[in-house]
Amino acid sequence: MPTERKKLLLRLDPAVHDALARWAADELRSTNAQIEFLLRRALADAGRMPGNVERIRPRGRPRTTEDET
């Protein structure tokens, strides 16, 4: 069972937010998901990603299974 996700208030320069939103749209992600993707990549690149972090959900709609039909 997934753990509860943390909420965070983030203040950004409007131009930075707009650039992130455009980038997220290009990648078919929400702005929030794009920020999490970038933070995870930065943590991994810096060797600071904890080993117990759940994988990020893939982009797009969840796949349907035969059980759901």
C-alpha cells in the first residue's frame, strides 16, 4: 500500500512557473509531477536518493486490466 504523499507550499517566480508548466505539458505531465520528476533526478544525480523511495508512476492514464472490464 502506498504511503501518504507529503504536501508542500512552493513559491516560484511566475516566469519559472510558466516555463515549468510548458515543459510539463510537453512531457505530458502535470506541473506537480514535473517538479517531482526533476527533484528525483537531481537527488539521484547527487547520490542523495534514499533507497526506500517508491517508483514514480508512469506518465499517462493507468493501464486497464481484464479484471476491470
